[in-house]
Amino acid sequence: MEIRTTFRKRLHDIQQELMAMGGMVEKAISLSIEALKERDLKLAHQIIADDRKINEKRFEIEETCIQLIATQQPMAGDLRTLISVMSVITELERIGDHAEGIAKIVIMIGDEPPLKPLIDIPRMADKTIDMLHRCLESFMNCDEKMARSIAAEDDEVDDLYDQVYRELVSYMVEDPKTITRATRLLWVAHNLERCADRVTNICERVVFTVTGKMYETNVSKY
């Protein structure tokens, strides 16, 4: 009984570390868009530097999961949870990479004048962060229904991406001098669209954790 109690505590600690990593990633996305809006190159460099902390957190959690599987040999639901944690932290690390990618684009843009007011790109970021936060909550609560619902919301991010794409292409067509600036904003939007796709991957892991079945929750258009 004592061994089982210790295992449950360690599993809980791992889940808490996962949530902490999720918070780091949410912050990275938010700050990357702030850096874009404010042309804050110092903040962009800080986001890039802080990505190392996200990577380190992922490896720490993964190592703990592997150690727990090797020493405790968990079965059924507990094993699925640990396997899913390792998958989720990989997705979180990659979302962090996308935020880092946006920060690098901010540095490329530098102090050049904005092409247009940023409206839909921040909306994409807000929606993605909200989806990610609720998705991680569904993982903690083993809420399969909530995870499936969140995955379906990826279409909203895709629609915003379509809107951004069409608008920026129209700028390029009307004035070829805007191509470079418009292309960089397209890269930002694409990074956010990929972040949302990775949230749907996490949703799939929630479903797997609860049901033991692999299920593709939402198929991206891209």
C-alpha cells in the first residue's frame, strides 16, 4: 500500500510539472505576439533564450516518467497516463519552438514600419493560448468530452489563418514592395496555426489516456 501511495504521489508531481511547462509555453506565445506588436527586440531575444528552459523542463519530466515506468512497472491506466505525458511534453516543447520562431521573425522585422494594424494574428494567438490552457486542464481531469470539443475549435484558428493569408496576399498583389513584410507576417500566422494543430494532438492524448484508443480528433486543412 505504501508503494502504491508513493507511486500516486510521484505521478501527481509529474502532472503538476507538466502543467508548469504548459504555463511556460503559454507565456512564450503571449510574449512573442507582444514583442511583435511592440517591435520589442529585447523581449524577442529573451523569448529565444528562455526556450532553453522549456526544453530542459521537457527532458526533466521525460526522464522522471521513464524512471517511474522502469522501477514501478505501472499497468493499464497509469501506464497510459505516463506514456501520454511524454507525448504531451513533446508537443509542448514544439509549441515553444513555434513561439521562439515568432520571436526570431520579430528580430528579422526589426524597426521597419508595420504593414498593417495587427488584428487577426493576435486573435489567433489568444485563441490558441485559450485552447492550450483548457486542453491541459482536460488532461489533468481526464475529461475526454472536453478534449474532443477543444480539438474541434482548431477550425476557428484555421479560418483566421485563411483570413490573414488572403489579406496579406492582396497587399503583395497591390504593391510588390510589401512582399517581404507581408511574407514575414504570414510566417508568424503559420507558426500560430501549427501551435493550434499541436493542441489538437494533445487532445488526442487525452482521449487515449481515458479510453485506451488512438483517435484523430481533427484533421487540419494544412
